[in-house]
Amino acid sequence: MKTPRYLNVLVGVVLAAWLVFAAGPFVWNILTSIKSTRDGFAMPPVWTFTPHFDAYRQLWTEDHFGDYLYNSLFVALFTVVISLAIGALSGYALARYSRVGGFYLLLAALLFRALPRMVFVLPYYYFAQWTGLYDTRVLLILVLVTINQPFTIWMFRGFFMDIPTSIDEAAMVDGCNRFQAFRHAILPLALPGAITAAIFTLLLAYNEFMIPVILTASNATTLPVAISQFGSEDLRNWTLSAAGSVSIALPIIAIVMFLQRYFVRGLTSGAVKG
């Protein structure tokens, strides 16, 4: 049955309105970041102006933005690597050995993930002071992996549950042990799902604010914490905060655009038919 023309038009209008609503704040930040300080603070907003890039120059040359970016990328990338390694092995085990104990482990992981951040921050703060790890990137990685691990385990378990056990059995018939079957036969099929889990983990670690703001002081400060301080002493300096917001978003936009074709759940149907 052919879709009525008016319905297509209505859907297009709704999607266009939603796009404006979703992208509007980011576009506003871009415009503010290239305004002069006076135009950036003006009310009502100034729409015709001469572009300036002083905020970006100050951000990168005077405000140590590169150091904060390095901290964020370092913490986020190591959080992704460790979370995926643990999540893949745990998710595979829970998908293939679904017993009563596995159910309770998954339930405990879900409850752990549902708890608010503040429940974890204070104990980790005292742990950091006791171990001397306060204000270090190692501490942030450990805490973010711990908090994010239930999410990756649940995601990987879902991916591996969709892969038939016959593939494991066929690999082991060909001479693989269980780990070799997982590494050479199962993991490649779950690669699109693994990349999806990696992107979500990256977003969590890269954008996290509450944990770094409490567990760091200066050496391991990440971008979300630093940006909240740009221009905080003078509210008229909104252009600096806007330039920071745009700069922090660009790496994530580039990564997501590069990996968008992997946002598929799996390739198991092709593997079974082949």
C-alpha cells in the first residue's frame, strides 16, 4: 500500500523540526565561539557580525586546552580497551553458560549500573587518598571501567546470545579449544556490536563530569571539568566557553562519523547461511 503524500510531508516536517531542536544548541555554540566578547554576551543575540577566532587562540595557547584534551583521550581510550576486554570475555561466558548463578550475576550488574554516581564517588575518593592515586589518570580509568563494566557485559551478552552455538561447536570440531573458538570464530562476528559498545563506552568516559571533578585537582583534569571553568570568573567571556564546547565535541563527532557504518547489531545470519 502506497503511503499518502500528506503523511510523508508531515513526517518530513516533524523530522526537520526535531533536527533544528537537536542541532540548534550546537550551532548556537559555534556562532558564539566566533563572535567578539561583546557580541557573544549581547542580548538580544547578534546575528550579523565579523567572525573572530580569538577564543580558540586563547583556548589552545593560554588555557592549556591541549593538556586537558590529552587527559580526556588517554582516560577514554584506556577505559574503552579495558572495558571491552573484560566485557567480551564475561559476556561470552554468561551467554554460553546460562545457569542460575549467571542470572544473579547479571541482575547484580544491572542493579550496580542503576545506582547513582554519588554512591561510588565518595568511597573512591577515600580510596584514592589512601592509595595515593588521587588526581591521576590511572584512578579515573579504574573508576570508569568499574562503573561502566555492567553495561558492556550486558551488551556483549546480547550480541553473543544472537550467535548460534553451532559456530562454537564447528570451530572446536576443527581443532580449536574454547578460547580459540571465541577468538577466531565468535569475536569477528560480534565486531560490529563490539564497536557499538566501544562508542557508548567512549562517550561515557569522555563526557563524564562528576567523577573527574571530585577525583582530580589539576594533573588529571579532563575536558568537561576544564570547560566548566572557562570564563567562570567573568560571565561575559562566554565565547571562550563556547569555543571549548565546540572543540570538545569535534573529536567525538569525527569518531562517530567514521564508525557509523558499524552501528549494526551483528552479521550472524550471513555466517549461518555461509
